[in-house]
Amino acid sequence: MRKFTVRHQIACTPDRFWEAILWDPAFNQALYGDLLGYGYSVRKNDIENGVREATITPKVDLPGPIKKVIGESIGFDENGRMEGEGDARVYRFHVVPHTFSNKISVRGHMEVPPLGADKCHRIVHFEVGCTIFGIGKLVETFASKEVERSYDQSAEFTNSYLARQG
């Protein structure tokens, strides 16, 4: 199991982050579809009950050994739930891969504490596990690096998106 955390400064309040970023279908389509080039569809976006479900198909160049076992492409369902209130809100998620869902596990949680009057930190804690014989550690390392790379890109995009929105 590989555990890691990504941290980014986001140019908005925590309230605005949750409303204008996490729960906004237009933002998520712009991020996943337009910027990252992923297949992306929302299955459920229930703000009132704090439930979000999406299907995502990343565009990644899989290493040969992973491609040989898993196939040419990957896809997954992200299932998440908001817990808590105010600055204590936490978004917990788990990812269900479309292939080897009984052997690959990705889960985590996101918190967005305030940073001054008009900024916040997006802090996301991840746990990535893979028990596929022979390539488990390779999958964990590759997935972790891809997540870190895409979250770095998304932080830059999020800040420029927020600036354009005013």
C-alpha cells in the first residue's frame, strides 16, 4: 500500500471551493474533459446529501508490463461523500477500477482548510494498493505519480478558472 498527500494553495475560500469546484459539473467537465483529455461523466451529483459519483477514463501511457496485464486503457468509477460542516468538511472517496477491481484499491479524503481571508489549501490524502502478482508495486508507483501529476495540473487550472470566473 502506498500512501501520499498532495497539497495546493487555491485562490478562493473553502466555501467557494466546495460549491464552485467540487460540485460544479461545468468545472469538472472543463478540468477532466478539456484540460486533461479524460473521458468524464457524472452519474450522481447530489449536493443536498453530499454524494458525488463519476465515471472517468484517463488518457495515460501505461508502462509495458502494466499494459500487458491490464490492457491498453484504464477507467474507473469515483464514489464520494461529503462529511462534516463548515471548515470541518471532508470529502471521502474511493475509486473502483473497471479492471481488477478486486486487486486494485484507491481511496482517500480531501480537506480544504482556510488560508487567510480568500485562499485555502486543498489537501488530499491517498492510499493506493495493488495485489496483482508481479506488478503490484509498479501499479502503485505509476498510479501515485499519475495522480500527483494530474493534481498539480488541476491546481494551476483551478486557480486560473477561478480568476476567470471573478
